[in-house]
Amino acid sequence: MAQEKDAAIASAHPLATAAGHEMLKRGGNAFDAAVAVAAVLAVVEPYASGLGGGGLWLLHRAADGHEVMVDARETAPAGVKREMYVDGSGKPVRGATTQGGTAAAIPGAPAALVHVSGNYGALSLAETLAPAIHHARHGFPVDERYARLAELRERYLQAHPEAAHIFLDERRAPRPGWRLRQAELAATLERLGKEGNRGFYAGDVAESLVAAVNRAGGVWQLSDLTGYRVVERAPLRFQYREAIITTVTLPSAGGIALAQCLQMLERFETVDPRSPRDAHLVVEALRRAFRDRAAYLGDADFSAVPVERLASRAYATQRAATIDPAAATRSEAPEREPAAAGSANTTHLSVVDAAGNRVAATLTINLLFGSGVVARGTGVLLNNEMDDFTVHADVPNSFRLRGGEANAIAPGKRPLSSMTPTFVEDSRGVLVVGAPGGSRIVSQVLLAVLDYIHAPAVDLAAIVLAPRYHHQWWPDRVEVEPDGFPAQWRAALEAKGHRVETGKRRWGNMQAVFKSKQTGLAQAASDPRGADVGSF
Ligand code: DON
């Protein structure tokens, strides 16, 4: 457990966390720290996030209580057509949303760094990007996790020569300790620091990105990049018992699901998410929230989505009334062979500073090593976020998520996300939390919030360590982490009619900080799963 101080940072990599602390030491605030952390993560976890990806940032400014979601989600390029992803009979075009140029959406990550730094930071962007530039240019010894994930994706990387050249050691997955050097990425970061958005979204970098994507089968135009904008949106805010929860809205489905689940669960007496009795209620709430996600959610800038109603207490009450405390409801969905669960990655950072400024940011290039496309001369590995769209009602994505017209592919549109950076505030203090894990982000954050609120004392390490279960309406099963739950627990759920399945490995890499209102002291906890090479 980290020492308690007046500020705390939790991230998936010690070099990133150190960069954040360095900014605080120099007089930067939580926003500067978060920018530095995010930029270093882009260098040291290239399989998870990066300049070629996107993310959702939740900010709280202590001076005036201003809270905002910075939506840096990727957008579909203007030239995109549904036929690129699905044929006339509704059959998906193999790999189109996950690999190569058609998989990559226009990155939002660089614009988020510029935006958060410029509008909320106290230091210059060049200063906050300096640690990332240093690690990219001089290299850093890769850890076991990197080695394991590169090994897992060795063939994938070999199929993409630019990526293989950077991320593999003589075309093979490196051993831990191998030095990953990314001189071109360092130069791109440097340009971003000096020129702001123009350093990435225009000029040589932009031209190289367009050329690389189109060589790999994509349809990007320079105007897709010059036209990219982050969007500031009002976060979703609601009350659960005594706590105020602040979380993300569309284009993430995560915050809406969190609001739905917690408000449904509030209709029941105590909720101990670890007891089989209440795990049943949590699963039933998730089932309902994920059903609504599939039915209604997508980029609200493109079609009307009744977010207010879906996230309302009245609707939750109505939905909770359909939960039978004694028996599982059935999820009815058209059966079709589900896609194999994708090997996935993403990253989360949580920061709170001495003044009480907070940042929760979840950042991603989607699946491990994204689309595999690296633009020559830039060091930028592009995302495969197009897979978060629904290509056809019958075709689930890599997280086995289904969806409808609201999340159909369209030019300029943002794909629906599960990322759920969240603040929980009660009389004890403030919890800042989030995690990677695709659709399982939602259940992780839900369990973390419930664990926090229902435990008599705050035990951050226990919150990030606690075993996880998940339900997403379809497939209709409760997925549990291996070794997480005793046979009796499972039997109790099965007795209520649930299908309980053990996942192959544990999931998530939760990053949480807590700042006490009583003492002003802050602590950080990183999920030990992050160091566990068997989970991703
Ligand atoms: O935005 C989303 O929901 C996904 N692109 C996130 C992917 C992810 O979390 C993979 N992590 N394990």
C-alpha cells in the first residue's frame, strides 16, 4: 500500500506514476500530472493506449467545483461505408474492424493531451510531455507483462512490418529487460508539445498517418484529422444512498449502466455484492442495463438517445420491479455464434492532488496492439476502435457486445464505449476509480463502488483486489474469475437459475485513489492483476 500523502496517483506503470509525481513536485496540478501519466503510458504500454488511440477524461477542478468529461473518443473517418465491414447478407468482413486500415478510427488521444494541458494545467505541454519523450527516445527495459503480451501477439505484429520493427526484438517477442526505444514517437510527442494539435493533426505526421492507413486498406483523408475535435460534455451525476457519483456519459455506455444498476440496487435493502444473495441482484441489474445498452445506446450526436430517462431514478425503479429476488430472468436474444473474446487492453489512471483537483481517465487503442498499423516516421500505432461499433444486429463485437442502429457505423461518428472513469464522493472522502476490460469495465467499476460504499472502512487495496463477476445480458451467463468464488457461492447462484462460467483468466487492471475528507490524506492502489502476466 502506498504511503499516504496529500496527493495520490494510480496508474498501470511505475514510470508513468513517477512522471505524474514529478509534475506535482514542479508545481503542476492534477491535470498536469494526468497528462504526464497518460503520455508515459502511451510510450511504456504501447499495446494498451497511445497517441493513435482515444480516451475519456473526467475532471474535477477544486477551486470552483467545475466537473467535465473530456470526450477524446475516436471518430469514424468521413469515407467510411458499412459495406466495408459487412456484406449484403449481414456477414461480417473478416478482420475489417480489428486489423489494418479499415479498423482504425481518427485518434483523439493527442487532442486530449493538448486540451487538458491547455485548459486546466499549470505547466506547459512541452514540460508535461518531457518524461514521455525521454522514455521514448532513450528507451526503457520492458517488463514481464510487455514480454508476455508481445509474445501473445507475436504473429500479429510480424504481419505488420512497421510495428514489428518497433515492438519486437529481431522479429521475435523480446525477453523482459529488453530496451524498447521509440525515437520516432519521441519526435512526434515533441512536435505535439511544441505545436499543439497542428503537430499531429496537420503537416507531416498527419500525412504519414493517412498514407499508412490507406496503404493498409483504409479510407482516411487529411480533413478527418484536421477536423478532429475533443468535446467537453456534462458528466452524468446521480446519488446512490449517501454518495454522489460522477461518471461519464455517451459515447460511453458505462456511466449510464452504472447509474441504472446502482439506482436499481437502491430499491433493495442492503447490498453486499459479495454475498450470493445480493450478487444475484447485481447480476440482474447488469442484465437489464446491458439490454438497454444494446437496444438504445450510440453516439447521441447522431441519433436521439433518451439518456436522461434511461439514467433516471424513476426508470430504475420501474426496472427494479421486474427483478425477482429468488430467480434469474432470461435474456432473450437471437442466437448466433459469438465471436471469440478478443485479447484486449486499455489503461486507466486516477489522480488527486493536494488542492483536491481530480482526474479519472481511461485510455485505449482497443484490442492488444490495436490495428497493427504504424505510420512510417511517426512511431504512432493506430487503434482498432471501429470494432466498438455494431456492424450488424446479429454480429457481436470482440467483447461479445451486441447493439443496434444507434451504434451503427457512420462517418464522423464515435463508437460506443464501455470506459467508465468515475468519482464517488461521500462524507468520508472521494474515490477516483476506473479500469480496462472492455464490457467488463462496467461490472468492475460497479463492484468497486458497491465495495467502497458498503464496507465500514475504506480499504483501497481490498477494493482493487476483490474477485470479479460479470454479466452483460448476452451471452446469458455469469462470468466469474478463476479461483474467485467458492463452490457454495456458485451453487447458490445456479439454484436461482443462473449459468455460472469461469473465465480463463482474471481480468482488469483497476487504478484507484482515495482522498479523505477528515485528514486530507490521499492513498493510491493499483490492481495486482496488472503485474500478473497471466491476466490481461
Ligand atoms: O471503449 C471501449 O469500451 C473499448 N475499446 C475498451 C477496450 C478495453 O477496455 C480492452 N481492455 N482490456
